[in-house]
Amino acid sequence: MDPISNPYTPNAGATPEIVIGRDELLEDFKVLLHRLGRGRTNQSMIVTGLRGVGKTVLLGEFRQIAEEFKWRVLELEASKHDDSHFRQTV
């Protein structure tokens, strides 16, 4: 692919021009929110992957969807070296 036209932007969490190949995960997240909104349970979601695959971008998409569903979004960052702050905050 022409590097100028390539939509991939290797920049931690930068919003790309387009999010592709994530439709199934986005739909699963919507189902999760619908079920929780009705007081039903569903499988939790854990986002994992190598650096640069779009985890932060996907979480941003989840945030937008959750806000559209009128959910409050809380953003916390955990560190593998200091879990006491995370635990105290939670």
C-alpha cells in the first residue's frame, strides 16, 4: 500500500481516520451494554494485544458507545509497578 494513503497511524491512542476490522467487538460491546441496562448479565470484555494494534483506539470507541447509551464512563490507569493507587482509587 502507498505509505501516504495508508490509514494506519502508529501513534499511541491517536484517533485514526477510520476504525476497520473491529465491527464484531463493537457489536459485542453494544450487546453487553444492552443486557446490563436490562439488569441481565453478560460476559465481561478484556482488551489485550501487542503494542500498536489499536487497544486504546478501541477503548475510545467503547467510550463513545457507552456515552451514547447514557452510561457514565470512568477512566483509570493502572500501573504494574504501583497497584496501591489503583486499589485506593477503586
